[in-house]
Amino acid sequence: MTGPINQDLLFSAEPRSRDIARNLYAGVKDLPIISPHGHTDPRWFAENDPFPDPARLLIVPDHYIFRMLYSQGISLEDLGIATLDGAPVETDGRKIWRIFASNYFLFRGTPTRLWFDYVLQNLFGLDAPLNGDNADSHYDAIADCLQREDYRPRALFERFNIEAISTTDGALDDLRWHKMIRDSGWKGRVVTAYRPDAVIDPDFEGFSANLDALGERTGCDTGSWQGYLDAHRARRAFFKTFGATSTDHGHATAETANLSDAAATELFNRVRAGSDDERARRLFRAQMLTEMAKMSLDDGLVMQIHPGSWRNHSPVVMARFGRDKGFDIPTRTDYVTALKPLLDCVGTRSDLTVIVFTLDESSYARELAPLAGVYPALRLGPAWWFHDSPEGMRRFREMTTETAGFYNTVGFNDDTRAFPSIPARHDVARRVDCAFLARLVSEHRLREDEAHELAQELAYTLAKKAYRL
């Protein structure tokens, strides 16, 4: 892509459909951004310091970028990815940037290329295609921008027209940065979300010690089943004081269970004692999804389930660099059987929202859309992660709309650590949805006035409503 972004990006080549898409997009392109689930660092907004350099802003935090480079034989150390043992890695941002720029061609045809070109052009005013020859001039231009007041985190938050953004924080987090944001008086709405994987998943490293720490933070007896549940209730209430409207659960499967209290107590005691029985550990994770759903009935937090990723697939990379280093791989995922215990318990409740995501696209039409199309508690999260792409978004709409409609989905969320890419990701989603709606209008399956209403819903209203923002 060279020069300004084409006005018809991602629209149909068919003239009538393209014209309709243009009109729909004109009505939504400037709407505020609701970013209800993501992984930006609340410290950025708390301290509001300048971002350090282009590489540490745009490359080092973004697993979409460094996983592609690693796949071509470029070491993570050379890209500045910190090791767990403190072994030396590249710290010169310019050198990291040169590696990236020289290999930017690897991203041709990928959503990363769309997002990154958008950032270079719209945020930094760089129209020339990035390559090894202009790596230094691009780096210098971006670095100069980052020293300006209008490129600090809070200024960018406001420039991006973000109405609300949610970070994702572990159950043991003290939320100090959220407290600093709140105490600063800044009006930007940055809320937290409760992510309890470290104290729910017995396979999470340090699980037993994490439960001890959970007890210390809450004053609850996490050596007992009831005390452990009370500790979760206390932490959820604490997170709500910092604006939390949701929880998030990154389990390997969507498996749920609904045991009797006696059976759950016995299971907890086994897991708390460090049982190496994989069936017991799996059953505990399943039980805890249902427990979290029941707690959401009490405290109103929206529940998100992000299953179907074999996380940290490479033990070599996990041992050297830790979690979230690009080695999370989609797996086949069952929902109809897996979610049934939870749905038997709470699925018919209209005062509960459980948002389910998937990395297994084969489940959209076969399982997820039919489930969300009938259970009042269930909603479909948007195309996620590996499918957060124009093709993935189109497939999502094509495979879910006929059964679940639009109103059993929750709009778009960007799910990113790469803060500058947020406007680009939302723009792509808005364009794809407008193109999809335009096709329905051109095929006489939807009135144009309805399409305009839906474009607003998909770009803004549904996310705000579903996440209670």
C-alpha cells in the first residue's frame, strides 16, 4: 500500500454495493471507539510518560509482528524480547527497527500489514512504503513524534476518540495503575477486567502459591472451598471499584461442570493439595467456569470465555521467554457438549451475559450461532485473534448471521497490546461490516435504512451495551 489509504479499502468492486458501503461507512467512521477487551498497559495512562522509542512501541509488544519474523529465522533476542533469566537481548531500538523494516515484505497480504500501514500513514504521516532503505528515516520521524506532548498516551487516547477502554488484569494485581489514573483526575475512561486464570487453572505455574497470595490479599481462607469462592467474590468486588464490567477466562477448552457442593469441595481439596490427576485438574477448571457464571448473576460482571488456544505450544520458547510470545495455536473446540452444564445452570437467564469466542471457525455455524441464537445468556464474541482479519470477519458474519442474527453478537473488540493499532483495527472492522451490509442491501435482503441502523450498532452500540459500558 502506498500513499493515502484508499477510500474503498475492503469494499466490493461491484459499483452498486461499493456505493452503498461508502454511504454506510460515512455514517460510522468517526464514531467513538469502545474497546471493551484488550491488553494495553494501564501504566501508560497512569504515568503518561513518552513512549520510549518506535521499536518498543510498535514491535516489541506485538506478538503478531515478532512471531512472523521468528518464523523466518530471526531470533527473539534480536527483536528485544526479554528472557526470563535476564540473558542479554538487543536493546537498541534502531537496530530492532532495521530488522523489522528490512523484513516488512513478509507481512504482504496480512492484517498486520493493513494495521501497520494505517499507523504509519494516519498517525505519523509516513506515506512511503516501509523497507530497509528508508528504515532510519522512518525511525527518526516516529521518534521525533514520540517526544511531543500530543503523542503521549493520554493525548493519543483522546486523538483516537476512545470513549472507553478495558485492560485485562490478573486476580492478584493490586491495580495500582488504575488507582493512579483515577486519582489523577484525568477524564479518560480506562477500566479493568478480572482475569483469574492464575488462581483457577491448576496447571498455571505457581498455582498453590497463587492461592496463598489470594488468601493474603482478601483475608479469606483459600485452603477451604467456601473460603476460596469468597476470595473470588472479594476480588471481583475490588475490581468493580476500578470500573470493571467484565471477567475474562482463557481456558484451553470450553468445558464446564456443575458439581454438587460436596463433590466440588472434595475436588477442590484434591487440587489444592497438588493432585497430579489430569482429569481432576480439567474438571476443576470446568467447575470454575460455572462458578464464575453464577457469581456474575450476583455481581453483574459480564463473563468472557476465550477457549481453544493451545497456549505456549513451544516448551523451548516458554522456558526461555515465558508466556505470550506468539506460540499460542488454535485447536478444535467443542461447545455444544462442553457448555451444556453451564447452560443448564444459568443459560436461560436474561440477566446474565456470557460472551463466547472461538479460534475454531468450523464451530460458528454448527455450534456457536445455534447456541447463541436461542440461549438468552449467550452472546458471540467477534472474530478473534488469528481471525481478526478482513477474511475472518467476513466469514464470521456469513456463518453466524443466518442463525444468531446481528443482535446476539457484541460488535467488535480489538483485543490488542499494540495501542497505536486500535484505530486501524476498528476501521477495518467497520469497513468489513459496512461491505457485508451493503451486499445484503444490494441483494435486496435488507433495506438501506436498516443497514444504516445496523452499521451504527455493529460499530458502537452493541459493544457498549453488551459490556455494560
